[in-house]
Amino acid sequence: MSHWERQFFIITRTIGLILIYYSFSIGITFYQKWFIKRFHYPLIIVVCHLIIKFLLASLFRLIYRQTTGITRITLHWKDNVRRISLPGIASALDIGFSNWSFEFITISLYTMTKSTCIIFILAFALLLDLEKKRLSLIVIVSLISIGLFMFTYKSTQFQLNGFLLVLSASMLSGLRWTLSQKLMQRKESSLSHPIDMMYHIQPWMIIGLLPLALIFELLPAIHYINHHHPVTLNKNDFPTLEMIPDFWHLIMIGSFLAFLMEFSEYLLLTYTSSLTLSMAGIFKEIFTLYLAVNFNGDQMSLTNFIGLIICLMGIIIHVMLKVMDSYSAIDSSLKNTLFINKDDKSIESKRLLGGINGGGGDDNNSDIIHFDIVPKIACGGNKKNNNNNNDSSDNLIFGAKSI
């Protein structure tokens, strides 16, 4: 495959993954909002989704093993606790709080508040020394914060409880994706494939969310049922025996949408970066807001609209600065090769490409990939085996990393 064919393949793959992610992400947002209006137990719904997603991931791994004879990676329990527990619990609370907020707020307010995730990504980057402190970060955070304030100012559809829930979810989302990408793209990572990542992370997500579902929803529901006659129960809150098949059909539809959305998220994260996910999120948010206002009846004043523009400006400026930084890093690295001895050129070139890719050098190189987009696109995504010219990352179904 020539250089230009390779670049065309990478760009096409990235665009395709983004479009798939759009479809499932927007679809499940509107679906969950509609479903939670019918059944007011969002945490129980999410726990059911997590259990079904774990079973689906297990099924795919079993099918792969039966058809190829190759066993997928299974982490030792100590590695599982050390590497998966924190991103798993953060993911559970992110998804749980996001769905819980649908009981209180509109899709447009949910979408705008969730876009502040990029602020928390920056905060965790500074905390982990992955991002340098600079004036532009203050400008970006200020724009997003002012925009969010204007978007919620005197909004007729503002609700504090829902806003705080989705803001907490946004913070957890920043932690979730920072940790997930660090886990999936490090040199020694054995969880670079979305199915393997989902298989290992779902149990931790269930552990993280099940106590909240029991305390805030299941136990109060049982107490309410025990103290009321069945005739007086609200059928919108408690499905009857006749409604249970329909209820489980709706749960299954949501579970498949959630599985496919999470698969597409991890796949996009594996082949690009969290920055690409943020860039894709900008246009997804605009499209979601358009659908919410025009088809879902959400209201937006002029002040709210100006706040939307300011918030998106902050996100776009951040993305542009990161792209410029990525190009500068590549240019600086390539200039350094001019001073390499002729005999050492091939060795140094391999080292340089490995470092840019996030697949070579020391552990610090693999950390930088958190906030880069251009290196992944420029160099073709995942690393190649030095003894094999076949790039295992070309296989989008199984084999993002050979096991």
C-alpha cells in the first residue's frame, strides 16, 4: 500500500468511525430520554444495559475463540483491579448520572452541560502533568464557563438537580476517557481492542452503579409497593405483568444501542485520540441541539443561543491549539533527524516513528497521545511489529492488537 493510499484509508476510516459514533450516540440520547419518561428508574435501566453489554462482549469473545481457535486476553484479577477499577467506576457514574438527569432536564441543556467535559479533561491533564499551564487554557475554560452560564441563564427549562447531575457526569466523563485512552494506547496495553476493554470494564461499571440503583430506586420502589394496594399503583412507574414483555423489549433495544455506541467510542478512541472524540463531539452537539429544538420542543432564548456560540468557540479554540501543537511537535522531531549520523538513520527513524505513534520509546511517549490527533493520523494509528509487515490495526473487527 502506497503512502497516499495509506493516508486515504486512515482518513476514510476515521470519518466512517465518527459517523457510526454519531448515529448511535445521538440515537441513544433521544431514545433514553423518551424511555425514562415512561419508566422513571434510570439507574435500574442502566444496570440492565451494563449486564446485557457484558453478556454481548462475552458472546463475541466466545464466537471469536470458536472460529479462530485464538483465546482473547483475560487479565489477572490483580491487574484487573489496578488498571480497570477506576475507569470502570467513573464510567458507571458518568452514564448513570447522565441518564438520571433526563428525569429533570431537556436534551439541549443536557448536551450543552455535557460539553464541559473538555474542561475536566484539561484539569486531569494538568493534574497528571500531561498538559502545560498556559494562558490559553484560562481563555478556553473562561469561554466555555461563560457560555454555559449564558445558556442556562433565565432558562425556562432549567432544573438545578438535573444540572448538577449532568455536570457531575461531565467531570466523571473527563476522568473516564482520560484513563480509558491511557489504558488502551499505552505501549504495554493488552486491552487495545474495544470488545476486550468492554468485557473487562462492564463488571466494574455494574459494581459502581448497582449500590446507587438499590439505594435510590429499587429499595424505595419495593417499600412503596409493599405499602400500596396493586390497584392504586401508577402504571407509568411500575409495569404490570402484561407490560413486562414490552418493557424488556425496550430494555434490549437500549442495551444494543448502548453496546454499539460504546463499541464505536472505544474504536474511535483506539484508532485516533480523545481529542478526535472531542472534535467529533462539537458537531454532534450542534446536530443534537438542532434536533432537540426543532423536533423535541426544547426552548432557547437569544441569550441562551449566544451562550451556545461562546461555549462552542472555547471548544473549537482548544481543538485548534492542540492540532497546532501536534504539528509543531512533529516538525521539531523531524528537524532533529537532520543531526543524526548516517549509520544511525534507520534506527533513529524507527525510534522517532514509534515515539510519535505512542507505540515506542519510554512510557512518557505513550502518555502524550492523550491530547494529540495529528500524530495518529500522520503515522497510521497503531504500531507495527518490527518482524512483520502486516499492520494488525487494519482489522476493525478483531485484532486492533494481536493476542
